Amino acid sequence: MVLEVTIWNVIMMGLASFRLTRLIVFDQITFFFRKPFFEEITEVNPNGEEEVYLAPKQHGFKKWMGELLSCYWCTGIWVSMFVILLYFLAPFYGEIVILVMAVSAIGSIIEVFISKLLGN
């Protein structure tokens, strides 16, 4: 099977994978999805302030998912496979989702640069 993929397809899918991975692993809006796989650990720092950390659950499937979701690179591999499968198995919808995620990724990257320039 010869895959007809242009460099622009790869760039778009790469940006979409980047944005979707960040959405799953870091963004507050998807915390409800991550929460069942983590436990909160509270520790007191040397200044006497409480700090809360998230750690993957300790057993079974929840541990596996917690480990996966705490690893940006690991989640990125699965998200990349999903994006590529979506592109090839449902091209019409796949292209729409990929375009939305790619544009969102570009916006996120621009926001990071602007924030750095403004010192935020």
C-alpha cells in the first residue's frame, strides 16, 4: 500500500497531534478525564506551605492510564496514531478535525511567543 501523504499533510497532522496531546495531558478543560487515574498527594515544603502533586494510581488499568497520561511523549504516540487513522479511515471528518486542531496549535504557539515577549 502506497500512502499518498504530502509534507503539508504531515505538518497538519503533526500540529493536530501536538494540540490534541497537550489538550489531553495538560489543559484544565480535560482534567475530569484525567482525574480517575491520579491521586492527589499533599506535602509540606521547607517553607511550611502545602503543595499538591498528582501521582498515577497504584494498581491495574488506572495505574497504566495514569502512567500514560503523565507522559507527554507516550500520550503523543497514541494521539498521533489516532490522528493518522482518522485521516485515512474517515478522510472528510478527519480533515476537519485535523484542520481545527492544527489551527488551534498555531494559535497556542503564537500565544506562547507573545507571552514570552510581554514577560508573562
